[in-house]
Amino acid sequence: MEYVWNPWHGCRKVSEGCKYCYMYRRDESVGRSPEEVYKTKSFEDPLRKKRGGGYKFEPGSRVIVCLTSDFFLEEADAWRSDIWQMIKLRGDLDFFIITKRILRFNECIPEDWGEGYDNVTVACTVENQRQADIRLPVFREMKIKNKQI
């Protein structure tokens, strides 16, 4: 199985790759401000149980995180430690985090990160050569067990 988990919603454009952001278009089309960042109802979804027992997010599944925001968005700093705890608790899930804010990574990881969590893949996006030159040298040196570009 594969799940999309958006523990918070809203973002702020950070680079050229944000110019045609689908989340901005969608929010603006329904009269909502895409820059308003808030916790969603699905904040605790990885810990939620089904009525008959067992987790809503089935063990062995992939969980794509923050498709309507950025995991390392500054406005979500107060909530991120709770998310890391859930990710650690649900070691039976594979969490996939895509970010344009990889430069904030080291200030946003938990104290016990070490070389990274086995169940977390971090993908650094690079929309053009300028961003590749900025992000990739930093990303290459980061302690992350599972990396994608």
C-alpha cells in the first residue's frame, strides 16, 4: 500500500520550482490562502487504528509525507518533533520526504537521528542547475541512510 500523509498544509514559495505549484493553484481556486500553514486533521494518521483493530496505515506501506507543504518549512518547526516521534514509533512504515528546503535539514532532525532512520528516505528536489549547485553539495554530505534526488 501507499499513503499520502499531510500533517500540515500550506507553504511559502522558496525557489523557481515553486512558480507553478499545484497546491497554490488549488488553494487559490477555492479562495484559500496557500501561505496559511496549519495542522491538518490527518496529523496523527500513522497512529490511528481501524475500527476492527490494526493501524489505518498498514505495516509495510510507503508513506509520502507533506505533498501540500514542505516537511522542513519553518512554520512547522513546532510540530515536527511530534512527527519524528511518530515516524520512529512506526518503524514498520517507509516514510518518503521530498523537500526543496534541504538546507534546513540538520536543524530539523531529532537528536537520535545518527546516520538516519532506516524507515526514512529524503528526496532533495533540484529544479534547475542553479538549485542543483546550491542544494546537492550540501545534500551529498548529509547523514541520511536513504537519499534520492
